[in-house]
Amino acid sequence: MSRFDWWQIKLRRGAIRMALRRPMPESLTYGDSRNNNFQIRIGGDQNDGFRFIPKVIVDEGVEGWYFADNEKKTDACLPNRQLNKLQFKVIHHYKGLRIGTESPGLFIVQQFASHSFFAAWAGRFRQFFFNRRRLARQDRMAILRYIFDRTVQKADFKTSSIDLPAQIYGMRFFGRDDHDSHLEYYQIVLDSLLDSGDLRRDDHSYALSSKAVATLDAHETDVERHKDNIGMQRRIVVIYYSGTCRIGRRTGCGDDLGRASSRPTGVEPHPHQLTPAISLPFLAVESDLGLLQTESALPAYCNCCILRSMFTQDQAKQMIFDRWRALPIDDRRTDRQAAEFAMKIRDDYPFRCKGDRYQVVKGWLQNYLARSS
């Protein structure tokens, strides 16, 4: 026997001796705040559980109960030379906690350092803050997505209204005062998924059905379409306001707005300063979802600035002459009729000019009459 094996046997015997001071009784209520017992497991694995439970330490080894293939317990003695060759685990049931340790040396250090006492207080603090936290309930699609992901990891995954909150929030969930209402909520959601065919009943639990894949795919498609619509609306707003600011800087709309805001209260503007509110043309934006159009209307002073930048004198003159020639012959014979028409139409086609726009338009029409006569 090597010196290392000898020390391993000594440590395991010391850990067993310390744990046997408070052995676990045959009937133990898990989660009881009065518990303070140790459970020792030697041998076995996760499939067949433990095989040997120590009861008494003797010079030759450890006496206790031996289990094999889920049979009844039998008295046996485990020799010292076998102690360091089998799995070793000590579980401390302390005031509702289960603190497991697989290292005999670490177990001895934890007992001298009162690890269980501080772990219990830390658990109380964590439970206190967890109870003060607002638990966000998962919606129907989020629960279906959670079950789908777990089923992909483990094909035989099953859950229930009791297991699902514990899997989502942890075991501290059951220490909350409102855990009953959450359990009822998740029971309703699971029943709803069962009725829609996304889940199927498996004994007293719920398992994923094949229809859930189509449901999740349709839901994700709707979410992506909604995100695309929101993104398109934001792009339209950015394009619209960037164009408005650019036009305002070019035409001095800010100066007009400043003059309008500085006008004394109760003083009416001059009739030539009044500009009718004219809606802007449609703003068309092409995207992956098609051609979207939006129509916007600005205040009167902004429309005036924008329209001024839209027409040159030649364009305005051509459109004014077209409307003049569209009148009956008897209504466009004299200079008086030309002056009245110029006063009426001077603001319909704004253009940049020096002087009064009315006089410019009247001069165009009178010259036209002179050439026609």
C-alpha cells in the first residue's frame, strides 16, 4: 500500500467517524428546518444508487448495510483497503438544505469551519431577495419554445405545472408566498398548449408534439414581419424629416418661423403674407415589402418655402398662361380682367422674383394681351 492510499483511507475513516456522530434516521422529512443529519454513501453510481451505508467503524474497516440490485439490506463489513477504491459522498441535511461533498478532506474542513451554518444563512438571504423580486411570467410561445429547446437536448423531456416553474426559476420558487398563483397560471398555459395540439399528454406530464414545430415557425415569421414593419416606419420618418430640414435650411424657413412667432398678439398679418396650407406631394419609399407612400402636410409658412423652391419663373409663367388661355374669351380681353386674374392666381404658383409677385404676373398678362391684339 502506497503512502497516498494510506492517507486516503485515513481521511475517509475520519470523515465517516465525524458523520456518524449525527447519522441520518431511517425516516427523514426532506426540507424540514429541524434537520441536522449526515447521510454517507459509499460505492454505486447514479444508475443503481448507493451500495453501502456505514454504521460503525471498526479496526478492520467499516460495518454497515449493503445493498445490491435494489435488494434488501444485508449486514456487511467493508475492509479498509476498499475504502479508497469506491465512490464516496457525504450529504448534510441541515435545516432544509442538502449540502453534498465528495471529498473527505473538504468535508472535514467544512465541518471545522461551520460551512453548513453560513450556507444556511446565505440561502436565507438569497431566498429573501428572491421573494422580493417580481417574477415575470413566461407567455405561451415562450413556454413552448422552452419545451422545444429542452426536447432537442433530451428526446424524452417531459414537464408539468410543478416541474416547469422549478426548471425556469429554480427551487427557491417554492419558498415564495405567491407560488400557488404561478402554478395555476402555468397549469392553464400547459392545458392551452395541449388543446391546440402543440403538446401531448404523457402520464401526468406534458411532452412536445410534432405540431409545435409549425406553430413556432409561424410565430417567428410573424415576429420578423412585425420587426420589418417597424424598421420601415422608422426609415420613412428619418427620410421625411431629413428632407424637411434640408428644405428648411435652403429656403430660410426658420427665419419665417421666427418672424411668425415674434408677431404681436392680436395683430393680423398682411393679406400678401398669408399662404394657404398646401399638402406636400406623396413621399414614396421602396423597400423589401413593396412601395410605401405617405402624405404629409406642413404649416403654411413651411409650404410656402417649399413651393418657392419648386417653381422657376419660366415654369410659373407657362402654367399661368395655360390657365389664362383656358378662360372664356370674354373673360380675358381687357387689362382690368388681367389685373383681377393676376391678383387671384399670384399665390397659386409661387416663384422667386424681385418686387411684388402680383405686379410681375399682371405685367406678363398685359404684355400677352398687347401681343395678341
